[in-house]
Amino acid sequence: MKNHTTLAVAVKVIFYSLLVVGLAEIVRLDAKYPMEEGYFGEISFTEISQEIILFFLFGFYLLLGYRHRPVQPVTNIVSLFFLISFIREFNFLIDWWFYPSLLVLFIIIWLVVRDYKKMGKPTQTFFAQPASAWFFAGFLVTYIFSRLMGRSGFWLLMYDADNYRLAKAAAEEGIELLGNGLMLISAIEFALVFWNFRKREGV
């Protein structure tokens, strides 16, 4: 099934809509059945879902580069970026999370330096795909908008200091999960694009 037939578009709209509904229900589940005192803490359905998606994205982009070498210099960096995000999610569990994250960051810098002269074409190929729009949207939602929505000063404009934290946590974590979901959709779209490319090339 080609990616842009009427049937394919309809299937995508339904599937992605159900995915987003599922993410919203995960947040609702945490509100209705909190797994720990305080709601939306580190042990919650929302946080666990974020960690699963981030780890999947790490593995997916690593595999994508291995399977489609023309974009590997870019997908290696993207993959390791998600690995840092995944490690960061466990800051509540390991006090020294910063050090493995720093190690991965050094690897990213080394890869950029090593592959700098040959990154032009892979970058163009990667970001020329419509799937990159989903990627950017998810990145902006997760790493910028959710952080801004999580500012205590914003919520104190509407709530007093004794009861703003629950609304703040629900909004910030829910928006972050949505952004991760958009980046998950981008991975699905990239998989479809490069799978079809390999079929055309007979690989």
C-alpha cells in the first residue's frame, strides 16, 4: 500500500488519532488511579510511557541508520540524543545520571567532528522527508513548550501556592507525553519512507 493513496491516508488518520487518544487516556489514568502519592510522579503511567517511547526512539534511529546507510551520520546523532533523554528520565533513581549522559554527549560531539564533511547529503535526505515535520513538532512540544508550561510562576497566576502543583504536573507531563507521541509518529513515517525506498532499490 502506497503512503499517499486515499486508503493509506485514511488509515493513518485513524491510527494516529487513536494513538493520541491513547496518550490522553494514559494521563487520565494517572489522575484517576495515581500510582504514588502526589500524582504524576516519577512512578506513573505517564512517566513510564515517556520512558518506553524514548527508548524505542533510541533503538529505532540506531537501526534506521544501520539499515539505510545514506542517513546514518544523522540518525546516529538523533539516536544518541534520545538516549540522553532516556537516561535523564531516571534522575530520581540514580544520582549520577549526569555522568553517563555526559559520556553520550561526548560521543555525539565526536561523531559530529568525525562525520562533519560527509553530513551534508545525509542531512538533506533526512530533513527533506515529510516525516521530519512530525519530528520537529514533537521536539518543540516536548523540549520547549512543555517546559514553559511547567513554570511554577505561570500556574501561580491562576492558583495559590497550596494547590497549583497538581495542575502544573498534569499539564507539563501530559504535554511532554504528547510531544513524545508526535516523535513516535515521525519514526513510523520515516520507517514507511525508507522501507519503500529499499523496496524501490530492490534492497
